[in-house]
Amino acid sequence: MSAARLGAYVLLAVMGVLVGLAGALVQGAWFPGGLLLALLGVVALCYGGLKATATRMGGGVPAGAWTVTVLLLTSTRPEGDFLFGAGLGSYVFLLGGMFAGVICATLPLVPQPAARSARLDK
């Protein structure tokens, strides 16, 4: 693994943490639109990582970082505070984001066919 690819994976992991934090705040603040925006952010990051690195790990690293971040945010604090409320939006965000991350991480990488000349069989 080259240093550039390792750096890309670290950057994708950091971006996964940031998208998880931002999505956790946005999905509850502006319910229908914020939930859609948060889920689109997860999908865009995972699919973008997949396409940028041309490896499945490029989609799996941000999905894993996002999942760990969001699951850590679901725990309560000693004061009794928590970030996610018990509602349909929170569950859709958690499960939908994990589902989207798994889909992006397991998409098949189909190589493009080689360029051919304009004249066929001549």
C-alpha cells in the first residue's frame, strides 16, 4: 500500500467522523429535510471514496468510521444527556446510514473496456 493511498484512507476516515457528527446534529434539527441531507452526505462520502480510490476499501473506511462515530454518539452521558432522541428519524438515520455504507462498500468494481478503433474488424 502506497503512502498516498494510506493518506487517502486516513482522510476518508476523518471525513466519515465529521459527516457522522454533522449528520447527528442536522437530522434532528430539521426533521424531514435534515434527515435526507444527512443520509445523502453519508452516501456521497462512501460512494465518492469508492470512486476516488477505485477500491472497495475506499467506500468501507468512511462507512466504518461513520458507524463507529454514530454508535458512540448514541450512548448517554453521566448527566443523562444524549444526542439522539427516541424517534423514527433517529432510527432511519442510524440504520439507513449503515445500510448505505454497506451498499457502497460492496458495490462491484467493473473495469472499463479498452478503447477500440472506430473501424470494426478491418
